[in-house]
Amino acid sequence: MTSRAAVLALLVCVIALSLAYPLREYIAQRAQIAQLKEERERTREAVAELAERYEELRDPAYIEREARSRLHYQYPGEQAYIILGGTPEEETAEETGPVDPWFVELWDSVVEADRPRD
């Protein structure tokens, strides 16, 4: 290898090394810009949802519906009935649930995993 080739190879290595750090920073900044754009979009969506919620809350009919359904408010002279206990669908859902506590099921799964398969 001649001295010219060695100098040329050294020069190419120096240029490559001097460009590596700025290129890495450029790629990192582009990734950060993309992340910030996604965050800005999420923030805009949240602002739009909050504005929609604000408009709902300014509507007296919506407030009345919510007060009647959630807080069980009523006008004077109206009678409200509250049924205690679940609906039949909820009662059957509870019956089909697991009978053993969670830690018993966990231990059973550990014991079953320890058994060799046939």
C-alpha cells in the first residue's frame, strides 16, 4: 500500500467519523419530532373531546338527564323507586363465577404445570 492510498484511507475514515455523530443526532431529532407530532395530535384530540364535553355540560337538558339517572333527582311531586339487588342477568353471572379463591386456582395451575404430559 502506497503512502497516497494510506492518506486517502485515513482521510475517508476521518470524514466518515466526522459525519457519523451529526447523522446520528439528525436521526434522533427526527424521531423526537415524530414523537412530538404524535403527542400534539393526542393533545388536540383530548382538547376536542373536552370541548365536546364542555358543550354537553352547558346543555340544561343533558344536566337534567344526568341528575335524574345518576343522582336520582326528581321534581317535586314525582315518586322515584330504587330497586335494591341486581337484575336476573347479574345474579346468574355471579353464580357462574369461580368457586375457589384466586390463590387456590393459582396453586392448582402450578401443580398442573409440574405434571409431565402423556
